[in-house]
Amino acid sequence: MIARDPSELFELANKGSRTALARLLTYVESGGTSHLDTAALAYRTPSPYVVGITGPPGGGKSTLTDRLITTSLEAGSFDGDESFDQVGVLCVDPSSPFSGGAILGDRIRMQDHATNEHVFIRSMATRGHLGGLSLAVPDALRVLGASGFRLAIVETVGVGQMEVDIASAADTTVVVTNPGWGDSMQASKAGLLEVADIFVINKSERPGVRETRRDLEQMLDLGEHKWRPVIVETTATSGVGTEALWDAIIEHRRFVLAEDYDALQRARLRVALDQVLAAMLRAKVGDLARGESYDTQIERLLAGTTDPYHAAEVLLSPS
Ligand SMILES: Nc1nc2c(ncn2[C@@H]2O[C@H](COP(=O)(O)OP(=O)(O)OP(=O)(O)O)[C@@H](O)[C@H]2O)c(=O)[nH]1
Ligand SMILES: [Mg+2]
């Protein structure tokens, strides 16, 4: 029987037990005291280097992730400086509260690696106990770090705030686009532009690559960059361009480390702490917004004997 205690599980996970690692991640997802005990240990170890892969549905993120797994393991180190012999992959689907079709697809697409002891792949679709994947993902990354992983890849599907939140957990964010990345995507483009460190034009065997590159360059020209996002063309299905993508990741990592890495970590932890604070306060509001005294204030509002501001003050004041 496998242990249940997080500190024992971390010990096992560090010796390579995937069952132990999987259980720790389940704790992160399902909340409760096990989650808090897990987090208490996980945050003592630095985060792995996190590569985020994001972009619109169907762009080829999973196929590309699959290629990156191979390329990174072949490289075996980031820049000759820090070596690794395993990679952890989180597949995040904010749109689905369950492990849905897309994620099943990811699993199948990455099945080449399913039996590879150097690769750990995990789908995350549940909400986490404070209600947000954007909270569960940083915790899961720390669990990977505390289990000995130095490199993690996070694939996020969808276009929206969640994607941007999760990008904030990544050290290098790769935005996967396709030729003809159209005008219909203007709104989400703006968000993706902000988070991209590297643009991939995947399915590059298709027509329209040059136009898409030109569009991207033009958009990039409008901004000021300490790091100007690199554009890489790939055909994930055949593997063309994967080496160039890995090189671009290494190059960006070099930039990240040369920048004020400490300040970056600080900013990231600030985001993480703010998110937890906000989630806890939201939970508290939920508690306040029911029960006898809440109903009393509603009655008083109906009767016109109070206003929402005074009512809220009454509810907030310790009784
Ligand atoms: N022609 C072509 N097809 C590709 C390429 N890369 C991926 N595909 C195909 O595009 C489809 C979607 O690929 P996925 O890797 O699942 O894309 P994804 O972005 O992970 O998709 P979601 O996770 O569902 O958003 C699959 O049928 C792939 O085989 C490519 O370079 N060229
Ligand atoms: Mg996918």
C-alpha cells in the first residue's frame, strides 16, 4: 500500500515513484488538509523551469509538446548549466471541469511517452479547492519541483484570462499559432501578444506562413520589448523546427536568468499570494452572504430601513 503522508510521498516521488507523485497532485487538486500539508512541503523547493505552451484550440500544442519532450530529453540540459533526465508535463483545460475529449486526445497523442520513465504527464481539469486552476497549477508545478523535476511543460488550451493567468506561472511562454491566424482572433490575439516570449507558426507546411510572420512582426513593432518575442516556424507532425524551438527556449531562458530573476520570482510569488488571498476572501464573502443576519439585512433593505453600505458594514463587523 502506498503512503498517504505528504512527506513520505515526496520521499517516494524523489526516488521515482510516479504513484506517489500522482497522489500528491491529487491532493493539490482536491484540497483539504492534505493539500495544505503538500503545499507546505512543496514551496520549500524552487520551482522547475516552466515552459508554457498556449494558443487557440487545435493549433498543434500537444503535438509540439510531444516533440519538445523528446528534444529536451535528448539535450539533457538547459544550456550546459543545469542538467535533467526527466520532464513533467501538465495538460490544463480550463474550459472543462472534467477530463474531456481534448485531454484524452492529448494523452493519446503523447502515448509514445506514456511508458517512458523519464516523462510524467498529468491532465488537470478540476477546479482545485479554492475554485481556480490558476491556483492549482502553480502548486502542481511546485510539487513537480519538490519531486526532483527541473523542467516542466504546461499546455493550456483556450483563449482567455485563464490562459494569461497560467502564463504568469511560466518562465518561457510559447504561443502556438498557425498560418492565416486570422482577423477573427483579434481580441484573444491581444492577450496572447502580451504573454508570448516565443511565437510558433505551426503547420508551417501550409500556405500563408510568410503573411502570418509579417503580421506578427508588425504587431511586435508596435510594442517596446526588453525581449522581442522570437518567431519560430514548425511542422509538429513531422518534427521540422522543433530543434529551433528548443534553441529559442534556451535563448529566452538565458535572457530570463540574466534579467533580474529574483525580481521576477518576487513578482510571481506576489501574484500567487494575491490569488490565494482573493480566493480566501471570496470564500469568506460566500460565508457572510447567508444565514440569519444576512437575511435580516435583506429584510431591512426591503423595508427601506438600511442601504447596502450600512448592511455590509453590519455583516462585516465582528459580532
Ligand atoms: N498539417 C499539420 N497538422 C498538424 C501539425 N501539428 C499538429 N497537427 C494536427 O492538428 C491537430 C491538432 O493537434 P493538437 O496537437 O491536438 O493541437 P492542440 O493545440 O493540442 O489542440 P487542443 O489541445 O485540442 O487545443 C491534430 O490532428 C494534429 O495531427 C502540423 O504541423 N501540420
Ligand atoms: Mg492539446
